[in-house]
Amino acid sequence: MSALREHWQLVLLALVLVVSGFVLVSPTMAPSPDASGTAAVGGVTNLQYGLDLAGGTRVRAPLDGLTAEGVELEGRSARELEIAVAAGLEAADAADLTVRSTPESATVEVTAPAVTPDAFAAALSAVGLSDAAVREGVTEATRAETIRVLEQKINEAGLSGGTVQEVRTGSGEYFILIEIPDADTAEVRALVETQGKVVVRAYHPTAEGYAERVVLEQGDFQSIGSAQEGSRGGPYVPVTVTESAAVRFEADMVETGLAAPGGTTCTYDADPQQTEACLLLVVDDAVTNSFGMSPGLAESLRAGTWSDNAVFQLQTRSIAEAQTVAINLRAGALPAQLDFSPLSGGTISYISPEQGAEFRLLSLIAGIFAVLAVSGAIFARYREVRVAAPMLLTAMSELIILLGFAAGVGYPLDLAVIAGFIAVVGTGVDDLVIIADEILTEGGVESRRVFASRFRRAFWVIGVAAATTIVAMAPLAVLSLGDLRGFAIFTIIGVLVGVLITRPAYGEILRILMTTDR
């Protein structure tokens, strides 16, 4: 036991290496498979690969919208102002406007793509807000909500390893960056390019013709089931309506005639002007399906008993449409659309799985070359196995610890992270060289006391260098700068692992090998 306490540095390194190795290769630590039964992992290890090394699609686009800042509400409620501004915009309605107030002032945001800055400024002036400063882009709250919804959409679609983050350019522009490994461009674009607003409308005849009324919105659903194949009516999504919305829905069905005795037969697709009352399933203002009312359901709606168990089926034309509706309902609608226009800087890129495999191979070759180069330099410098071999083994142990950390937290490896690993190896060996040179100065060391003194001097230099590296990398790790973030995070972790674990362990190995009074 006393030997373990005396050599605690080696014990700590051994424990961390064992834990890292277990996390890296143990089947019990493997990431959970997604809905398709696959997981973005690296062969026999539990490593996850990012877009660069696995292949997939990267989307980088700003959010479409305009924001007016410095708005004075002047006693008006947010809703009143939204309705008033929308009245002056032909290409938007109140649902496209959001007013957010603070103790100092308020902002008015419009997310309808067709609204121009001049039209928005004119609509604001018409309601007495001529002093409001209009800028392109949306608010921070909208960007945060967009990221949340997109992450939920990706998870609901069963796309493993997908990430969504906000990035900011040097000129102050904000972009949404989406990376989904092992997914093609068409699949990703179909998932993220639309807002995903799902509503149910009542389409019914009136004395003046036909009218439409929204009878169910996304917030009216209490639970959403999975898309299912129907035996008669085709694919559908089972939903449960909230109690308050159910009571309102019953009244709407009676008023519009959908709950008439015997139900209704919908022929909306064949002739919208010659049909009985219909329910329309509308996704992003496009009618995706239309259906009538069965006699039994109509009777329960008239009797007011349907709201006691408000279960409803949203019917679609295909199982793919049903899956899209289910994803949109669970994730919610995007508060603003992504602008894929090249003029706005929107880009979509695709890396094939074959190219990702090639990048993995090249990364492995680069890593092996770095190890060989470091090994050759070390042995050429010292020509002493007692010094060089522990140095090389210590540097390699840092890589194992970092890989174990990446596997443990599920951080996907990409080219930037691999660059961080190589940087850690380089800086780590630099620190070990400082230790070795300090210890071996003036012909070496025999006394344990002298060794400790020289090691402390070397460790002080290493500690200052580590602190400098951490301070320099901290902004890259905190700010949303895309791939640079992964590079900075693993460089910082590597430096901390070196200072706290591997440098002390290397020093203890040298002490055992070089001193006589052990």
C-alpha cells in the first residue's frame, strides 16, 4: 500500500488508461442505435465519426426575417401590435410577426420571406413606429428556438449523430450550421427547409360559397403517435387533442356542418366547389390531404361526448407524408425559415461515405506519420532508451485518454478534432523534452532531492505554457465558430490531461530510472 501511495502518479495514469480503454472498446458503452437500427460508430471502437470522416450533409444558412429594434409599445399589447403591423403587409399575417418586449424597449420581428425591408418599414410607420431601426436577420430568441426545433426534428427522424449550432461570421452575421452524418442532401433538405406548420382546417359551404376555418393547431395536440398504415383510410397519425381544444373542436364541427347526421363525404380533391364539408390537413399552407366525417364520429361530436376521449386520426396520402406530419407535430414549427439562397450565403454540401472513409484512412496515416516523426526526433535527440521510450509511451497514453473521452461523451471525430490530437502530441512531447532536458542537465542526476528540485523548475515552465495555451484556446472553445470549436476543446483537454496526469507520471518514471536512492 505504501508503494502505491509513493508512486501515485503512475497509479493515476494506469487507472485513467484502463477507464479510457474500457469506454473506447467495451460493447456496454456503445452509443444507442437510432430508429433505423444503426449508429454512427467507428468499427470495433465506440468512437463516433463526424461529417468529415463518416460522410453526410452540411447545411449552412441564415434565417429569413427582419427585425425592428428600439420599438416603443406606447400602451399597446404585443398581440395588438402584431395585428396592426400585419394589416400593413400584404405578404404576411399576424402569425408571421413576433413582438418581444424588455423593460427598456421592444423588438418587432417578421419571418415571412416575401416581406422587404421597405415594406416592413412602411408598415411600422403606418402604426406610429417610424423611428424603429429595421435590420435584416432575426432575434437571438428566434435563433435559439430554431436550433431546438431542428435538433428535435433530426432526433425524431432517427438521424444519428446530427448536430445543429449557431455560428457567427467576422462581419456579425449569424448562420445556422447543420451537420448530419450518413444522410444525403435531398433527405436533409426535405427535413429542414420548410417551417413545418401543421394545422387542420374546416372547409365548408356557406351562402356566399366556400369558407375555411382553422380548427386545430400544433399547440392543440396533447400527444402524437407514430405514423401508421391504415387498413381502410390509408396512412394516418393518431393524436390526442387537449381538453380545451376538444370542446372548441366539437363546436366548430357542428357549426361548419362536418358533424351533420350521417357525416360528410369529401370530394375536395376532385372538385373543391362541389363537395360536402371537409377537414383539410395543411402543412406549410399546402393541403396534403382532405377527408370527411364518419357517421359515428359525427354523432359523438354532436352529442358532446367525443371530448371525453379526444382521440383523432390525421390521415395522409402516403406513409412518408404521415411520418413528416408526425415529425413536425412533435418538434413544432420553425419560427423562421432557413434561407438557402447563394446571395445570402446559404450553402449545402455533401461528403460521400467513400470520401469519408478516405479521410479516415488519411487521418490514420497522418497520425502514424506524426508518431514516427516524434519517435525519430526523440531517439535522435537523446539516444537513451531510458529517457526516450517512457517519453513516447507517455505521449501515446495521452491519445488513448483523449479517444476514450471522445467515445465516453459521444463527441463525433472530425478533421478539426484530429488536428487537435496531433497538436496535443506535439505540445505534449515539447513539455516532456523540457522535463528531460532539465533533469539531465549538467550530466544527469543521482540524488532524489536534486531530481525533485529540477523537476519542479521544469514543471513550473510547463504549467505557465499550459495556462497560456488554455487562455488562447478558450475563446475558440466558447464561441460558435464551427469546426474550430472541436479543435480548441480537445487541445484544452489534452493540455489538462498532460499537466494533471501524464507529465507527473513521466517525471516519476524518470525518477525511478535515473536516481539511485529510490
